[in-house]
Amino acid sequence: MGFFNVYTTSNSYLSDYFQYLTEQWSNADNTFTGAWNRDTGSASTIARVTNDDDMIKAAITVPASDTARLRTTYNFRVTPSKFSATANTSMVRGIFAEWETKFTNVANINNTTFFMGFSESTSGLRTTTDIIGFGLVGDAIQTVTDSSGTETVNTPSSITLTNRNLYKMAITENQVEFWINGNSVATHTTNLPDIMPHFMIYNASESGGASTVDLGFCRVFYRGFDDARSF
């Protein structure tokens, strides 16, 4: 599916008419729309899976010593230093992203490079500068914001990565708040880049074996400065 600019509601909020992404992977075949770019290594695959009772998904399956990246073809406006809930010099109060993800064989994932979130680079990694999202450290999830190579990180506890988990980021004026399964797990107010990124998931397997990262439902949308609704 990968819909952009699908207007389903008419009300007083201009936010509803900003570009947004919603993806439900509901096509019966394995076609991908123009909303997504698939970048795979020599033997990796990125395929729709619609017969998993846990969640409809795109499965990013990477054999040992290979890589794969699923990213949006479109860029978003992720500029926390420019967003405002009061100043009408910007139309945007913030941007919100949420997605379902489940991991298989976490121990085989390269923690140094795995990344999911926003990167301006089409080849974004955990080691890329100017990113906002989630990485891995010690096979555990980590929140990260990086501005010009200087980072702020946090490591939430008690997250079972092999379960389906709901990840969220609310990027507003001078802060990024990270959520997992409805719980706020970190708020970053330092090292926040202003970027025009793609949303992406990058998976890399180490030499010890294969790994899979499943991306379920996901959406990215804006809130206008005059939009009082919460994220």
C-alpha cells in the first residue's frame, strides 16, 4: 500500500492535509508501491507476509554476513529546532512516527550498524551522523539522536525484541520522545539534528547466522502549530 497524501477526514486542522505515510502491507501479492525502496545484499530478501496471524508485515530477512534496507522514497521534515507550538513562523508543531517490529535471531544482528528511524542518507546506518531512531547495544534496544557525530543515547529495560513491539517517536520543539508499547522510555533534548530524512529499517547479520526484522503496520504524520491534538 504505502499511501501518501490520502485525505480521509475533513476538519479544521491543516495537519490533516500535510503529506503523511500509512502502510498496512495488505496487498495479496509481493509488489511494493512507489512509497518504498528495497536495497538488498546478494542473498537478502524483503518480502510481504500476509499469512502471519501475529501481524501482516514486510519481512527483512538477511543471511549471515549480508545486509538489507527498507526505506521510504520520500523525505520528511524532521527539524526539532524549527518546530513550534506557539510561533506561527512554521506550519509544523512536530512529526510523529510509529511502527510495529519483531526480531528473529537477535544475537545474529550486527549491533554496530542496525538502525530503524530517520536518516537523511539513503544508506543510513547506526554509525551515520545526524540520525533519530533506535539502534541495538548488547542485543538490547537503544534510543539515539545524533547531531554532527555527537550522540545522546538511552537503553530502555525489559523489552523482549522477539515479541511484536510498538515503537513510537514524537519529535517536537527541541525534543524527541521515544515510546515502546505505550510507555515513554526516553526523552532527548540534546544532540537533535535538523534533517530532511527518509524513514528506514536497516538490518545486517553477522557471520554467525541469519536474522530477520519484521516491519508491521507503520505511519508517519505531522501536527500543525494550531493543532491541539496530542501525538
